[in-house]
Amino acid sequence: MSEKVPVLELQRVDKSFGPIDVLHEVSLKVNAGEVLCLLGDNGAGKSTLIKTLAGVHKPTRGKILMDGQEVTFDGPRDAAGRGIATVHQFGGTFPLMSIGRSFFVGVEPSKGWGPFKVFDRKTANDTAVKAVQDFGITRIEDGERLVGSLSGGERQSLAIARAVHFGARVLILDEPTAALGVKQASHVLRIVNETKRRGLAVIFITHQVMHAMAVGDHFAVLIRGAIAADFRKGEKTREEITDLMAGGETMKDLEANIEGYMETHEGHPPPAKA
Amino acid sequence: MDLIGTFLRRPAAASILSLIGVLAFYAIFGGVDLGRFAAAASWVNLAANLGIVALPVGLLMIAGEIDISIGAMIPAGSMTTAILSGYFGLPILVGMLGALAVGVLVGLVNGLLTVRTTVPSLIVTLGTLVAMQGIVLSSSVLLTGGVSVSLAAPDWAKFAFGHLIAGSHQVIIVWWVLLTMIFAFVVHKTRYGNWIFAMGGDKDSARNAGIPTKRLTIGLFILSAVCASFVGMCQAILFNSAQVSGGMGFIFNAIVSIVVGGVLLTGGFGSILGIFFGTVTFAVVSQGIYFTNIDRNWSNLIIGAVLLLAVLMNNTFRKLAVNYTGAKNRN
């Protein structure tokens, strides 16, 4: 495995905003056809890391490498041009636009010439519908439908299909299953696996360990801006991962604490902290 | 059935239904002769002046912003034209370009302040609205010693911007129709329209998709300020004079027209056709009352009722559009 050149690699990346250090010596690698799960609690620096990967922020120190070559992103468009696509929690799509139009935002197909270049609606609709259907979402048949009429899982799928269609090599999924029900989430996970099968490198950000374990090949846990653990599939159990995410305080200790409290408080659990 | 559904899911549906409703109301309860009304100039003149401002402001609203400084830009445009070409006697072209340049400048200020700060554009343009009123008033007094300036435009300028077709219809109507067609083409047929809708739907995603949101926002603010000063310029040429006051009515009238026309206040949804019919509806309500035997003091009540009804219809139709799951089994 080690001889494979990772598609995207971070080497000791720091990011600070003024005096506040948000990321500290983060090193990551993701290979083609692999899913890297980035786990972390709220406030661990996940979104800063995503934004750094997507070219929104420039690292304060450290290197970003693509295919072994050092790169600097001059903004999100540059990163996207190099094949890094980010899909956000709600699909990053536009609820009141048609599927065809939202699929091609920023890269509209056109026909005609000169000042009369017009948006090619039919091509846009047909391409968009075909792209999502290729991912197994066959319920979408009409590109004129508004994105708002899709379910949460379908929206995620549309966004992923869009990224793949436009030649993404690295797909960053920001909490794609967080707002979804069980069934919808499994749809999305299936699409993540399909994306991996097509040879993309996927960075899957989540705090749901179960979802991560369902698709991940490689895991990294982020705590207070630093990588606290880095391991491959099968090396750690679900409990161990959850404990790591909780910041070292193991779930067992926590349970023991709660039990101890309940014994001395007539079986009541401790009051929830705000 | 499918045809009706397709019609109702369009953003312009409610404005067209409102227009039909208002016309029917005036014809039945006000005794209006619709043929005579259609030939009348008053409502078309109002619609044209208002429409040229409503189009770009509507685009800004689709993009998730708003510009109320247009209220000051109309007198600013007419005063700039009149002061440069009337008071100082410079060629009319200088006055006209000066008016449009003032529009570019104020639009640029609005746009830059909106994209560089986190202040909502309503507040930014409220600031420039009041500031421009002050600038127009004090520079008029300073330069000309008065608040009203006369202007004698040459024939060609009168013909192009300020004469009455058949003695009643302002030539600005032609500009309005022309601009509506250009706007409709750009917004619904080119990629730039798609960018505006995307920006109003979700600004961050639009930026991440590579749309130059800042430049587009600034451009739209410039467009609305220039359109407003264009209307002011045409009025100065038509009436042979300009006053520092006036124009404030345009702010609310334009917003009413746009909202009746199906533009979502929070952005992301709307159409040029809708804004066009919203403007016509507004003009028909406010001018049509003079053709009825209804006391004209009621016209604002009717406008308010039409506004509320149209917004309710818009919400219903938009829901219809969002819930529409597509033509089944087309192949």
C-alpha cells in the first residue's frame, strides 16, 4: 500500500486565525478508490480542515500535495479545477432551481454563438437525470423538477453525482448523513461505496461511527485541531473509536460514573449538562 | 389539466391572475370600458417608468439583496442631466452620460459596501438613499441656487428619451418593453441568469460552484442605480425640468410590483415575466381607478388587497412547484 502515491496528502498543516490555532500539524493521506473517514466531535476543527482542503483557506504552515506534487490553491475554484469537490450537509444545492439548472450552476452548457449563446436546457436536464440514474436513483426522471422536491438522500446523491460527473478526483463529504433518517442514510452510504468503486478518493466527514465503519477504509480522529488517531479498517472497535472521539475520556469511565451516581441517587441519572 | 399545472407552477402565474382579477373587478364593479382603458396612456406611462426600475431591483431581490436607494437615484439622474445640460449649458450628451455615471458610482458604492461588510443591503441602501438626497439637494442649492432646474433638450434627445407618442404615450414605454425583452433573454436564456438564481438560493454554494458572487452583486447594484438614473434622465428631458424631490414613491411601488410578480423576498425564485406583469397590475390598479366610478381614495386599499392575495397565491403556487415530482414515464 505504501508505494501508492496518494491523490491528496496533507503534511503537517497548521491553520491559525490570528492568535487562535485551529489546526495543528495535521497530516492526512487519501488514495484513489479509498474512503478516508474523518471523525471528530463538534468544534474539533473539521470544517476548517474541509475548507483548507477545498481551497477556501490557505494553510498557515505545512504542505498540501496532490499526486505527490506540492500545490497551493488560489481559492475554491482552483481546488475544484484540480478535481476536489465538496458536498455539504444539505447537498449544497438550490431548492428552488430545477435539477438541470442546479446541476450545471457555474458550468452551464450553452448553444448558439456570440451574444446569443443560450443555456442549453435540454442537454442540462438530460445529462443531470442520466448522471443520478447511473448512481441508482431511478426515481428521478424529469430534469425540470425543482431540487426542493427531492428527499434529503436524493439531494445528497444528486450532489455526489454532480461532483463525479464533473470529473472530481477527491470527493469531500461534509456530514452527508447527519440530517438523514436511517433509510435515507443507507442510500447515501451505498452511493459513497459506488463512488469509491469508480476510483475516486473520498473524504467522509462524520461523527456517526456506524456510518463511518460502513464505508471507511482508513480513519482519522480529529480532536482540538490535531489528529489524535490514525488507523485502518479493522484495527479498532466501534467502542474504541467512540471513546477516542469523546476526547480520551472513555465511554466505560463515563458509564461507570453514571452508574456510581445512580447508586447514590436512588436510581436517577445525573442531570444533563447544558 | 397538465397545461394549467404548468402555468400555475410558473413564478408569473399569480401576477397574471391578479391582473385578470383586477380588470374583471374594475369592469364589473367600476363600469370600466376595457377597450377605452387599454388605449389610455396613463397606466402605461406609469408602468413604464416604474417597470424600468422594478426589473433590476427584482433581479437584486432574486439574488437575495435589495436596493431602496433608487428613490434618490431618480431625482439624482434628472438633476444631474438638468444641471449639466440646462444650468451649465453643456451638450445634452454630457448631461446624460453624467446622469448614468452618477448611477454607476452610487451602484458601485452600494455594491462594495454590501459585499465588503456584513451590513444587510437594505440598511446599506437606506444609508445611500438618505445620503444621496442630501447630496442632490445641497449640490443643487450650491451650484444653481435653487431646487429646480429647467432643461431644453435638442430634438434628437427629445425624440429618443422624452417625447409623447401620439401626444399621450411617453417614449420611455419603448425602452421599457425593450429592456424587459433584454432582461428576459439574459435572465432566462443565458448562464448569467442561472448564476443570479443560484446566488439567491444559496450564496455560499454558488461561490463554491465558482460563480463570481461579489462581482455579480456589485454589477446588479450598478444596474439598478443606472436604471433609476436613466428614468430620472428621461423625465428631465420629457418635462424640460428637474426637481430635487420626488422618487420616494418608486421604492414601495417597485417592491409591490416585484412581490406581486412572484419574486420570493428571500431570493432564489422569480421571473422577468412576473415582474413585468406585477408592474402592469400595479399600474392598472392605481391608474384604472380613475376610469371607474369608484372613489379613487380606495385605490390603495385595492393595491394592498391585491398584494396580499398575490403573495398568498405565490406561496401556494410555489409549494405546488416544489412538490411537483415531474412528468411520469415520458419515455
